[in-house]
Amino acid sequence: MLARVSGEPGLVRRLAPARLAGWRRVFLRGTPYPTLIGDADEAVDGAVLRVGPAILARLATYEGRDYVLTPVTVTTARGAVRARAWIASVWRAEVARGWP
């Protein structure tokens, strides 16, 4: 999916495992897609990736208007890294229905 949306076939090889503390993954209300909500007792595993403006624009188009690129700090094998994550408004989160 990442290769197709970004237009960069090798991009997936640049993903680095990352952990985002203080957040929980839940469903975006009325969809099969995820979003994040703040939760001090939880953490979300994912990946971090450095991209240029053209790829970022393509990814933003894919993510759509429901999500806002939000500054976060993730932990990687190299330590803390400032990053951004697409997160929907909290009112869009289906809090009672946690992510599988």
C-alpha cells in the first residue's frame, strides 16, 4: 500500500520500527480505519519514515481530511525521535471499540 500511494516502490525498506507512548489505537467512527487517542497507560507500535514534500503530499491526499498531521515523539532503536502522525479529531474516535 505504501509503495502504491507514495509512488516510491522502495520506500517500505526505509521504515524503522517505532513506539508511540501515551496513545492508543482505536477505530475511526463509522469506518474500518484506525486513529489514535491519548491514553497515558498505553503505547502504539508502528514505524517512522523520513520523506520529502512530494511524497508527504501524496500521503496526505491518501489520508484525507479526517486526519491532521500531529507532532509526536516516538522511540526507536536510536532513541527518541520527533515525528508526525495522522490523527483524527478525538470526537471521531470510537473509544469503546478498541483496535484488534
